[in-house]
Amino acid sequence: MNNSSKIKLLLETGFQVLAKNLDDNAYNIISSLKSGGDVRCSDWENTIEKCKDYIGCISTPLKFFDNLNLEITPIPHIYKEIKGLVDIIDCPEIRESLHVQKAIEMIGQKGLEIKEYGEGSQGQYYWIWLKDEENYWSFPTWCVAPHLEEKVEELTLAEVCKRLGKNIKIIKE
């Protein structure tokens, strides 16, 4: 999944996005999608705090982010229901609200399955299955983000050459 697809998925599910450029350690906060394929974001800054002062000040084509070496982190913003696999993100409130060590150990796990969504005693929650176990735990919606899966496609050398549009004779050594 390329950067623009990850960013779009997060924005569409109610998150803002913290993008860190791994080449120069600059930060950008992407706050919303605009019509026509652009996003509203901050300027690139050397601290997250500076980015917060300029959230939404700049309009940038979403595809711009595909050419950058980014670390993408969801920032809880507003709630929209998430479908498919999810990641448990670390929020300050989560450690205070979770009293079961097994649930606390799930923080940071990726690609987990949603059992169900519903109302809990303190608001909206997802019940998330533990990997390789038959137990599940509830997590507040602001601690659950869509899973940003990197799909790896397996190809033979001949298939790669065909996709590259090259007519190459493959010789076995």
C-alpha cells in the first residue's frame, strides 16, 4: 500500500495523520481530504508541536506523499466505524483504562480481527480478538486504527520482465 493510500484510508476513517519524513526527520500533520485529490496539512516542521500551529494551512496533492520515505502514524480525531483488520495504537488513556495485563500487551499489535463493535459502560468500543487465541478484549474507538497492510506480490522472473515491458531471455546458471 503506497503512502497516499494509507493516508486516504486513515482520513476516511476519522483519523488525522502524522507523517514523519525519515530522510530529514521533518514532520507534517495531514488533517483532511479535499475534493479533487488534495489534502489539508501543516507545513513540514522539525517538531510535532510546531506542526500543530499550522494544521490545515496548506493544500497538497495526496500523490505528493508517495515520493517520500515516510513513517505514517494515525492520530485519533473523530470516530467512523472501521471495517477489516485493525491495529491497536498507544494512547495515553488506554493504559489507564485497561486493567488486564493481556489487553495492555496487545498495544502495538497489528492486523487484528474485530469481533464486534458496540457500546460499553464508558462509550463506544471494539472487541478485538487476540492473535492465535480464543480470547478478545475491548478497546475504546480512539485506540483502534485501520491496519495499513503492505502487500507483497510474488512473481517469477519472467513475469517481472513482462511487467517491465522488457523482452529478456532468462538463462539458468
